[in-house]
Amino acid sequence: MNNLLEIMDKESCGKSEVYLYEEGGRWYAYHRSAQLLKKLSEAALKLKEVCSFYGVMLDKVEVDLNKLLNGPWLVTLCSDDEMMLIKND
């Protein structure tokens, strides 16, 4: 799993990017990315959860990567355990 501090740093700096993180063979979005996906690509979400980060409750959603990538999203950065997407308008 990625370091939650690093994830929250990216989430706080991003504007329209969506960050996905691989955990145990599944892809997840946190906080702002999770909120954007809930608003723009609800059909690509599998499971919604909440996790605690220093006492703050954060959105976390499991993403159906196939459905998401068949939609209006472009992969702009990718590694084995992290992906950055932007919406293709």
C-alpha cells in the first residue's frame, strides 16, 4: 500500500487529476479523487468506504479500471502501483 501521507499530499495539490492506487490487485481512489469519480464516473465504482487519517474521515472507493478507462479518462502517468488520469473533454 502507498504511504497515506504521500497520497494526501497529492490529493491536496491536484485540481482536476484523478489519482488511483493499486492495493492487493485492486485499484482505489482516495479523498478528492474519490469525490470526483463519484460525481463524474459513478458507474466505474465498485465499493465505497471511509478510512480514518489522523482522525479525519476520508472517502476511499474501489474502481473498476476497465469501466473507467472505457470512459472519458486518459492515463497521463502510470507505474506498477499508481496511475494519474485526466478527464478527456
